[in-house]
Amino acid sequence: MSKWRRLDMASKTGHPPADMLVALYLNPTNGRSTCYRRIEHDIGSFKPDSRDNSRKLWWHGTHSTQDPTRMKKHYTIWWCPVHEFDGM
């Protein structure tokens, strides 16, 4: 079983490679905020923006597409690689 790692978008080894299927564990940092008070899990992958040539990665999860830098303002984020379902 893989271990959870803390997400660090500034470090090359602190985040998963683009298009890798991962699970996120989102732990709220501020309990006073009404919108961000629950612990959440999401599954998806980080992908670069197809509209420009920047290296910035966006989170494409089951809930929506989000900017991980803005997510870190409200959550402590942990990630773990997930094996794709092969249908067997």
C-alpha cells in the first residue's frame, strides 16, 4: 500500500507527475470557514492547462477542476497514487 505524501507544488518531487491517477485527502486548516470545514477526499489527476504553454498544473477531480494553490489556502493536502481499475 502506498503512503500518503504532503502536496508541495513548488517542489518537483512534492507532487505527482501530470496525468497520474491519485487520491487527495483534504484536511481543513480553518474550522471557522463555513465552506471548508469538512474533511474531504477526491480522486483525479493533475493536468497542465491546454490553453497555454505554462507548467502550472490544475487539479481535475471528481468534483471539478481547481487551482491547487487556492485549495492549499483552505486545506492541508495529502496525495497518494492510485492504481487504475483494469476491469478484472
